[in-house]
Amino acid sequence: MGTSFVMSNGVMRIVSLLSSATEIACALGLEDQLVGISHECDYPRSITHLPKVSEAELDPSRPSQEIDRDVIRMVRDGLSIYRVLTDVLETLKPDLILTQDQCDVCAVTLKDVEKAVCHLTHQPTEIISLRPYVLDDLPKTFHQIGKATGKEAQAEALHTEFWIRLNQINARAGTKLNYPKVLLLEWLDPPYVAGGWMPQLAVLAGGAPLVVSEPEKFQKLEWDEVEKIPADKILILPCGFTMERTLQDLEDDTLSRRLKSLAAYKTGQIYICDGNQFFNRPGPRLTESCEIMAAIFHPEQFPELVKKHSMTNYISWN
């Protein structure tokens, strides 16, 4: 699919099937051209009234272990975890659809969208598929959408602002000699250590990520392995989970007991973070994700970030 599809009058009908793409589009000044969004798109709040063009095939309220088991089975069997609502898509008549082909688990995939678009015959529909994996990929997604929508200047400005904010945090984080050893848990049952851009964010925020220290794949562990990791601080930021949803999982006695056996719990250094709005969502607000990490890693150096984010986007669990 191409990436330079601009309507003659500059106005497009855009459907975003990816929450981060929705945030990017709005940051580029395209909010008034969005006509449909995914069931997961919830920011900015002003777009939540738009028609939903997808739905999950799994029940997200089930225990994490059951979700993980079903996701593995569905991916293994080549089944889609999300469904595109082709009847809604047909009604919306989009000129441009934003999706991703990075992860079959995180959101509607390119394959799902292409299958749905096969049912549309009213006009040509451009598909842009984003594939961010490391931090340097994020500005590329800004430019992909900017080029396709005539917002190149806005994409360049967003690119510049993104790196300025991250570098400002890093400049205040101190030397690496003072970086706490941190464990980033992207899922709890079973435990997964976050990869992709998250170790990079941790380093910029003044932390030394353990187990996965480079933008590698997420790593699955056993709990006896987690117990041996010498983490000063542990951040729990499950993909797609709010803090409230994570706390719901921690009502499980076995899971709670495992976490309470860790050294970081005994020193009050386990933090529940909003993994839905931040961290796992590769959009402009990764800068705020870095702020949250900095507030947790170096509260004495970032008192204003502690005040800004504490109790809203992260809490200490003890």
C-alpha cells in the first residue's frame, strides 16, 4: 500500500483501528477527519463518541492466565483476536485506514483490515500499517501519517517535540552510577518482561532495566526466576490494563503471595502503572510514560512529576 494518498480538497475520511494511531492523528490536527475508531481508542476523550469499527474476540475481564492461554492458542491456530466490523466500515466509507502489523495480540492487524476492505467496493481505500518497535520508529509513524494526509510540517514538529521532551528527562536523571535496577513486568500471570521500546524508555528515565535491557522481544519467565532477579524497583504495567484492572488480578491469593515474596515488595518498591494509557501505546504520550518512570526511579529529582502522575497514573503497591 502507498503512503501519499491526499484528497484533492485536503479532507479525508479516516478510520483508525489502533489507539496510538488515533492519538498521532489527533496530534497532527486530523481529529475532525476521523470518522471511525477501534473499540480500544479512548484518547483524547473527544473522539470516544465516534463509531467503533472493531471488537475483541476475547473477554478482557477474565483472569490474566486464561487470557494468555487463549491468546497463545488463537495465534497458534491462525485465528484473529479482534474482528473488524465490516458493516460499520462500509457505512463510514473511509478514504484512509490506519492499522498495524507489529503484533497480532495488541490490536487489529493488517491482515484483518485487508480482509475487511475486500468487502468494500465503493471507492479506493488507502491502508497505512504502522510497525513501531524501537523508539526511533515512533517518529517514523508520525511521518507516515503526516505524508499521507498532507501534515508533513506537523509531523516534523511532533517528531522534534517528542525527542526534546525525552532528552530533557534524561538530562536530569543523573549518571548511570545512580540508576536503580528495574524490572518491567508487562504481564503477571505468567510473568513477561517488557521489551520493544520500554527498556529504552527506562534508560532515558534513569533506570537500568533487567532481563531485557535492549529493544528485544518480551521475555516470558517462571516465578522462581523472577524471585532471583535483584531488582531495586518493579513496575507492573500489563498491556491494555488500567491500574484498577491490574489490582483486580492481584486479588488472586497465589499471585499476590508471589509478589509479596519479592525483595522489592519488602522495601516498598513495587509500583502498579497504567499499562493501558501509557507504556504499551506507541504514540506521542510515550513521553509521559518516560515521565512516570522518572518519577518512580528518581522521586527526589523529579518532584513535579511525582505530583503530576502519582495516584493517577501509578501507585505504590504494598
